[in-house]
Amino acid sequence: MTKTKTILIVSGEDSGDKHAAELVRSLKKHGDFRFFGATGQRMRDEGVESVVHSDDFGIFGIIEVAKSVPMFLGVMKKLVAAAESNKPDLVVLVDFPEFNLKLAKRLKKKGFKIVYYISPQLWAWRSYRVTTIDRYVDRLLTILPFEKEWYASRGVTHVSYVGHPLAGVVNPTQPKSEFLEAQGIHEGSRVIALLPGSRRKEIERNFPEMVKGVRLLNDRIGSVDFIVALARSRSADEVKKVISHEWPEGTSKFRIVRDKTCDVLNAADVAVVASGTATLETALIGTPQVIVYKTSGLNYAMFKQIVPIRQFGLANLIAGEPVFKELIQNDFTADSLCEELVRLLEPETNQRLRKSAAKISDLLGSKNATENASLEIAAILDPH
């Protein structure tokens, strides 16, 4: 490619911002690009010009999404206007299907070429959206080995499997002993990692029960330390407030660590993980986990009506079986969490689950997803 190519890139949540930023970094090695779009902090750090900030896009639940329609319509209007004025050579949409599929439709109708990186999990729910993919996406880049075949069986052939962006890159940045020392925790102590999610509502609904559960665990077995792995998009004050309310005398037992999830998981004996991408990250590190999630009663009732899958956590979905216990909605209580943590801390159970987690890594296949995706995009922009 000889001249500068312009790319409109749009991501939504914290994990999407991370994958999009890595994609931008990789693309820079293959040509001269200018990027603009909906950005999180990582994308802005990579030099992506921000039309809108996506830091607060993390909304989950049918009711919450419905309430946020006016805000998202405004965001979409800004992005479409930016596309019309900047005339990008390519639009790259990263994950975030509730918004990005609608944006794809609008931009495709205006003649823009669309690449969608990190396919919506249509095999899990809302499979009817395959028609939208077929009509409005020029190239779909999937991250799970079976997705390309799933789409092909439904007549969608403009699909490339690039590998999962977490495969091969989920690694701690420092030795366990060094990390624990930095946190003031003695090596040999029992350590529980708490991953309450990257959305504000997830912390509000999941973290109080987490704290109550580990309080029961502490009362039962004693001598336990807890590390909260905080997403970059969340404030430490959000979790401190919950800890102070649910277990005021236990505040000294919690460490709060931002943006070092792999190190937290590597140091932990077990983890309590809000369902999402973090369950896969935890499995790739090899840490036994219990997957938890709570949403509003109405959201859950509606969700169960449209989702035909038995497993909820991404790690279990990829494994094709319930490797890790799932405590969802009414099953997620302080008592049930405490009981499962006791079980996970049993040496035999802990070792068995660590071996099972290693198998999930093997299922992901290719370990160069970001580079593969950037090569696909570069080839689209310069087919010769």
C-alpha cells in the first residue's frame, strides 16, 4: 500500500477496546493508516482519533439496552456523519453486536466496505441475525474454530477464521512470588481472585454477593486473602464502597489491582468470575473458577426465553461441557458461593480443574489472531 488508508474502527466494551487497540497496533506494521472511530482509552493510546468515547458503552441486559436507545442513536448518528465526511477506505467493527450490527446496516447502505472482527455468538442466541451478517458485512473474521463451518452451513461464505485474540497472549507479567510480595501477601497463603466484571451494573449486582460469599468462606476456613481484579474502565471506589457495606471489618483482607488480571489470576488458588470473556481468560491462565452472574429478574426471564444454550460462561461454551460450576441468578447466593469455593480449594479438585483448563486452551487453535486479522484487513485494502 502506497498511500495512507483511512479506517473507521468501532468497539464498545473494555474487552473490545483491548482487542481493537491490539488490531490497530498490528495493522501499523502492514502499511500507513489513519484511524478514527468510537474509542476506549487503549485505542486512544494507539492514536485512534475519537469521534465518540466508548468507555461507558458497557451495557448488558435487554432492559438496560432499551433504556439506552436514545444515547446509542445519537452515537450512531455521529459515527455515520463522521464516515460520510472522512470517507474511510474500510470500516472495521469489533465485537459489540447490539450496536455494531445496526451500524453495519447503515454504513453498508451508504456504500462503505465492512469488516466485522470477533463474530457475534449467533450459534448461542439470535441465530436469525445471520441474514444481517450476510447482507451487510463484506468480511467476517471469526475467533472460534467451529464458527466458520457454522456460518458456511447457513450459506455465509465470506468468513475467515483468524483464531482467538486471547490464545497465546494471556500470560502474567511477573512471577507469582513477586506479585504476592508486592501485594503484601505471604506466598503459601490461600488467595481468591474476584473478577466482578467491567460494567457498572455487573459490579452493582454481582460484587455484593461475592463479598458476602467470601466473608462466609473466611469465617469457615480462616486465613484467606482476596484480590479484586479491576477492569480499566471501573473505579476502585465502586468496589471499596461495596466491601465497606458488606464486610466493614474485612476491608484489610482485600487488595484491589487494576489492569493486571493475568497476574491476579496466576497468583490465585481459585477465582470467582462474572460471566464473560474473563471466564476464558481465567481458563487460559489455568486457575480453577466458579462462574457467577446476576441481572434483573425481568432481564433474566427474557434472556432464558431466547437463549437455547445450557452453559452460560464462555469457557464452558468453548469446552462444550460444564467444566466450571455456574451460579447464575437465583443460584448465586453467598452460601452457594462459599460451598463451591470450599470444594475448589480441595487439592484433588483444584488439580483436576487445572488440567481441564489446559484442554480449553488447546481448543482455541491459532495463537496469532491479531496478526492474522490485520493481514486479512491489509489484503482487503490492497488485494494485489
